[in-house]
Amino acid sequence: MPLDLREVLGKAKFKEPGGATLNEARARIPGFVARTDELIRTARGHSRLSTDELIEALPELTAEWGDPQDTVVALQMLGLEGVDLFSSEQVNRGSDLLLGKAQPQKLFTSEDLLDARRRDKQPAPRTYEGWKKALSAFMDFTQKASPLTCSEQDAVDYKDHLIAKVSRNTAKVQLAYLSGLWTTLVEKNKKDKPLHIFKGLASSIEESTRDKALRAAKRKQNQTFEAMPIDEWTGSVYVPVFKILYYTGCRLAEAAALRGEDIHDDYISVEWHEDRSLKTANSVRDIPIHPKLVEVLNRFRGAKGYLWPALKTVHILDGVEIIRWGHNLARPCKKVTGLRPKDFRDRFATQLRSLDFNQVNIERLMGHAALTTNSTYGGKDWSKYVQMIHSVQ
């Protein structure tokens, strides 16, 4: 039993009958481990409970303690004058709960909030993963069991904590996730009248002068930062992926999850499909094929399905499949080309801007801005996008 939970659970060891034979004992191990892990998880939540929440959790916490009347006596002693761990109202409430005269109120947990938000928004798996990480980090910071008990001061303190620990842009993203979650919390718990403790916090973070200067320096670097000569890119079966990144400005996942069906005569399509969600709806687009990509892509024409299925990784979070494409390519990409996958995209945008191409068209080509019928393949403005791609050196 973890030392910090012995007082919460009232025991120092987990014990269960092992069965009559060694094989029977072995067969019981997985179930025993699962039950004890669940007890630890629950207890870690209960260790953060306020006194009122602890009273509501008493029946669950003391289920294995024997006669509930003995627990009632112990509870009454904790409420005696001079001890004052519980008020008389809390003692009476706890006694009723232990003796079955009342039903406990369910604690609104982080999982409840995530489930409610997921039902409302139906997010992409990666978005849900971001919500969960942001909420878990905040609840760990506050050491509270329920989002309903978090205060405005908790939110402000957490904002200050983030600014001290991570970049301001990262802090804004985390606070934006939490703000969305608290919008759902307020909607689903109107009877409790909770405050929207994160309202406006993300927008209150201004980029520091240092960050602005570093960003400007990065833009300047991207104008001169060159990859190794492409003819020298060897040592990886994923060199075609790196060349696609170089000549299209695609996001890494878009290139890594390319299918044979996405390669057309003179353009490639970035489409939504279940195994590769897109960052935004604007990511759906057609991209002209650079002359130096023609030979690279010819070998894949006519192929069916994903060209590089090994670049797909999956893990399960709360029953949701979190699928990533190419996230393990950063190191080999840097080794082979001298650039990280993100550097290709930054370099691509900087080069087009330096050639005075229209900013809106650049954003459409890169999947930042919404397409129009004129900007898709065969549209009136298609020749402009072909010119932009052909200008990439």
C-alpha cells in the first residue's frame, strides 16, 4: 500500500484469498491487480477531498470496515468539542449516510467534465488528449478532487505557474483548453452556480518582448537556413516524405499519412479520413506537384492505401484511439536533411513571402485559410498556386 494512502484506506496491505492451488492463485492475479489499482486511483482522488466531500464519500471509503455503527461512533468522536474535525451537521450527515438513511451525492469529477465536453463537441482524438492533459495538470496543481471546488484564485495562480514554467504561447493554449472545459462545466451544473474561473485568462497573456524578438530572429534565420543538398539525402526509407515536406509545405502528419489515392496527375490531395484527422477544416486542400517531386511520386502512383503505414502509431486514452502519424520522424529527418519537419514548413512560408506572393494565397496553400472554388484544382486561381509551388527552391 502506498504510504500516502494508508490513512485514507485504513490498511497497510492489500490481502485477498489466493485459492487452493498455485495455478488458481496465478489466475487471480490480474483481477487482484486491477481491483487494487482502482482502489489506489480512487483513494488518490479522495485524499484531495474537502471535509464535506469526504463525508459524502464515507460509505465507499468504509465499505470494508465492518459494522457501520462502529464507524458512526468514531465519526461522532471526531466531531466532539475540542477535536472539531467535523461540524455537528457533518457528523449527522455522515451518520445518516453510513446507516443507509440517506444517499450520498455524487462527486462531479474531472472525468465527468471531460465526458460532458466530449459529448458536446465530438473532438478529434488529439484534441481530447489535449483537454485531458490540461485538466489533469490543473487539478494536480490545485490538489482538489472536483473541478466544481476550484476557485478564481486557483485559475489565476495556475496562469502565473504556467507563465513561469512554459512559453507564453503554450500557456495560452493550456488556458484556452481549460476555458472551453469550464464553459461546459457552467452549462452542466447550473444548480450549483459555478463561476467561469478561466474566462478571459488566455487572452490576457501578451507575448513578451523577448518572445517577439526570438520569433523575428527565427523568421530571419528561415530566410537563410538551408537544408543539406537534396541529392545527398540518404540513409532513410522516408527520404520521399522529407522531399514532400520540402516542396509542399505540408504538415508532417499530412505527408506521413499520404495514400496512393491522394496522388493525381499534377497535384496531391490532403483529405480527411478516419485514421488521419486534420488540424482544421481548412487543412483540406489540393497542392500542385513541384517538378522535382514528379519522379519521387511516380513510384507510388497506382498504390492503394497508406504509402507509409509504419509511420502510424496508436494508443488508447479513455477508450479513444489517439492516432499519430510520423511523430517519430523528427530525429531521422534532422540527421538526413539538417532540418526538423517543422523547419520545412517555416522555410516554405518564408520563401513565398520573400517572393511577394499574396499572404492569403500562402495561407490557403498551407492549410491555414479557407479555400474557395477558385483556389481548388481547376479553379480560376489555380495557376497562382502552381506558380507558388514551382518557385520553391
